[in-house]
Amino acid sequence: MVDNPKPLVSIITPAYNRADLIEETILSVLNQDYPYIEYIVLDDGSTDKTLEVIKRYKSKLIFRTHKNMGETRTVNKGFSIAKGEIVCVISSDDPLLPKAVSTAVEFLNKNKDIIVAYPDWNMIDENAKKIDHIKTFHYSYTNMLRWHHCFPGPGAFIRKSVIRTLEGRDTQFKYVGDFDFWLRAGLIGNFARIPKTLATFRVHSNSASVSAKGKAMAAEHIKLVNKIYSLPNLPKEIKKIKKEAYSSAHYIAGVVAGEGLPSLRIKHYLLAFLQKPSKYLGEYRNRTKIFILEILNQPLKIKDALIRGRKSVCE
């Protein structure tokens, strides 16, 4: 619990080849109105001028550089360095909004039973222009798991004691490490939504095609649910929603598979439906529409194979 009304807050930014955007993020942290911030910026073996930009602010932050080892391991390195009672991880291209830190500290001080606090956030483009406003869901662990939707997004703050208990992020995950982290944290204590817009998430027009990594991403979403349900002593309410959790995980796996893997996408949509058919006739009607349209848009041989249940087409 945070008994100190002005605790040290550690902000961690993992960075890889973000020379064009990281300065905006650095300044968004350095310009916060909260006086007790330890800012840790970790260069993950960038090959552009990211490190050069970071070094401009070396007197105002802690920076380290290392050979490329991926975001998960880089964030864990930041966790090991952090001395703050409260920790926040922000991406190198996702600047914080003014008063984010002071607002989060005030919220956690008033809610000492809360271990994670997460705000609403703005989706922005490469020029920091607002595209959309995201109002996050009020916290419910069962909903987060059964919907396969990570409630904490950018600008989430966590108590350092929880990070120590969890031993950081799981390095077996490349794409869903943050979601795994929050799901495990949710088994330790309560989260809460901060009903204010405090962070941003940047969308890039030149983002790599999801289909290029879709197969691995899809597999990780299922692996994540496998991991959660392999944990001992799960509460009854968590065990009760197992089929729905798998259903939603398969649906999301289908989404991230991308357009380049139509058979894999349809396979996951079909498995999502079979896990919990009743939900797809009620609460998840929109998912059902997507699944039907997906089949109708595929070649006849794929439709026929799905109808006949030939597994080979979906392998």
C-alpha cells in the first residue's frame, strides 16, 4: 500500500528504433507536474538514432542500452532497476498526457486496496492528432477473461510490490506478455478504472502487416488462456467461465490471424462458436455475423471443407 502521500513513481520506456517519436514521449514524462518521478528509458539495441535522442536528456533520466532482446525482457530489466513504489510502463511512441502521474498517485492514495489503476486514453496518429477517444471498461476480472479483452491499456499504474510477487512479465510471450501480466496480477488484487483521459496510443500508417506474424500471435492468445487455466486454486467464478474464455480467445486469434491466413482465421472463428454456441446466438451476435460473412467471402473449396469438417484445410 502507498502510505507516503508523495511516493516515488518509476516510469519505464522500452525503446527500439523510435528516433522520430521518442523525444515527444520523453518530454511528456519530464513535463509532468508530479515532482517525484524516476524515469527509466531502455534502448533495446536500436539501429537508428534513438540512443542519440535519449542521451540529450541523460541528466534528467536513467538510461541503459543493450543488445536487442525484445520488449518483454527489456521491460523486466526496467522493473529490476525501478525503485519507485508505483510503476508505469509507457511505449516509446505513446506520450503521457498532462497530470497523468499526479492523478494516478492521488487515485491510488485514496484507494489503498487497489493494486492497479488504469485510465481512459486517446488514440492518436503519427502527428499526435487525436483519432478516437477510448473509454475503458470498469474493472471486472471475469469480464476481462471471458471477453479476452485487456482492460488496462496505456497509462496503467501498478504497485511495485505486485511486480515483485509476479516476478515481472513472462518471457515466453512475445505478443501478449502485457495481457498475461495483467491477468496474473488480477488474481492477486483489485484493479480500478481512473475516469480520466491520461494517456495515448499511437497508430502507425506504415505498421507491418498483421498477417506476417498472425500465426504466432493467434497461437499466443490460446496459449495465454491455457496458462491461466493451468494455475492452481483458481476461484470458482473463474473456472465457471472457462468455455467462454476459450471462445473469446479463439475469436481474437481469428482476428489477429489477418487476411493473409483465411483458413486459420476461419478455424479459430469456428472453434470460438463451438466453445459457446449459445453466446453466439445472444450476446455475441455481431461475432456470428462476422463469422458468416467470412465463410461467404472464401473460395468454395474452403466453404465445402468447413461444412464437411475437414481439418486439413485449417491446418
